[in-house]
Amino acid sequence: MALVTSFRMYNAVPAAARAWRALFERVFAEVGVEVAFIEHGVPKPIDTLWREPGLFGAFMCGWPFTRADRAMQAIVAPVPSPSRYGDEPRYCSDFLARASSRWTRLEDAFGHRFGWMALDSQSGFNAPRAHLSQFVSPERRHLFSESKGPYVTPAKTLEALKAGEVDVIALDGYYLDLVRHHEPQRLEGLTQLASTPWTPIPLLVAAPDVDPNAVSRLRELLLVIDKREDYRLLLADVLVSRFIRADLETYGVLEEMSGL
């Protein structure tokens, strides 16, 4: 079977895309499997990536993972290296606005236009919706004057904010940290108003039709590469301190969040 992968979720900027490829080209070579890196960008919906035959070692959002109608094979979860992650396999959504708004709190954006990414996204829809629900009351049933979306990708959502189409957005904080690391100028003129609570981070998966032995070999290597000097810079470039076994029970909270 031909194996394929794509790091579409976290190819935040070209330098990040190159970093992911450099890391996993070495990993796949050491595991002894041939894997084709495929371009899977807009206009293709990201959920079609997760249906690719032979998908091997690609990121999958935890919420779709819990809802999948086929048994995707969990490989590992990343532990991001920035200190705010507390050495845990977690992430959040960051609420962003234009700095020119001079807003300092999320509540300052209420009554303005909210832009969202995708209905099936934990970080771009489910987590922000759950966080915003705490501000809804009988006296304030609608927080924003307009809700615009889907913008489909984080990059397009950022463009809408910078262009003035919307006034506040919420995006995957780990994606944004990759942008901050590689091309911080892309976030110039923006300010962070708040973050959602932490939830389990997207995990690396394989399709059900992939040989479980290959999945096991990949998992066992990823679990130890943080101990190896030859992987140190490669991991640093994707802001990963280590990979751990994914605790699948923790991902159930994502579906619970959707039942508002």
C-alpha cells in the first residue's frame, strides 16, 4: 500500500512546512517506510485528508477524531515546547483583534464582528463557542453584531481580520506559536485578547488500512527521539519538546463541549 502524509494543520508558514518535512523525512527513513508528502490545501476540505487511503503520520484535530466514522489509528500526541503549555499535550484557542482597536479584554469586542474558521474545528469553532457561551445571558443573547465564516484555514481567517472584514477571531494557539516562531511579522498589528481553556492537542494518526506494525514502529521511534541529539534541532524547529502516547479518554471532553 502506498503511504501518504500531509502536515496541512501546522504548515503555518513556509518555514514551518519545511521544518515538519525535514523532521519526518528523517523519521520515516529511520522507520524504514516510504511515505509521499502530499499537498493538500484549499479548496480541498481538511476532512478529506483524513479519508486518504494510506494516511500515515498526519495531524488530526481531536474533535473530528472522536467523531470519526472509521477507526483512525492514534500514533502519538505532541507536547509543545513553549512554556505556556506546561509540558503537557494540550493547546488552546487565542482570540485576536487588531491592535488599532485598543481593546484589552474579549468583552471589548462584543457588539462587533466575529470571524470563525470551520464548523468541524475544535480550535476554530468548538472551543471558542464553548468559551463565549459563558458570556451569554437572558439580557445578552447575542454577543456579536455579525458572525462571518467559514474562512476554512487559519491563514484566511487571519487575512480577514487584518483586512477589516471581521473584528475578532479565534485560532489554534499552537499554530499561532509556530507563526510567532518563524515569521512573527505576520502577526504585526494584532493583539491577543484572551485564550480558551486548555484541551487535548491534535494527535498524529494513521488510516485504518495502514499496517499496524508500521504504526507501532513509528510510535516507538517518536516516543524516544527527544532523547537523541540528532533530533534536537529538528524538534526545536517545530516547537515540540517530545511526543507521548495519546490518552484517548481525554479527548471525550471535546464532544462534551459541543453539546451546549
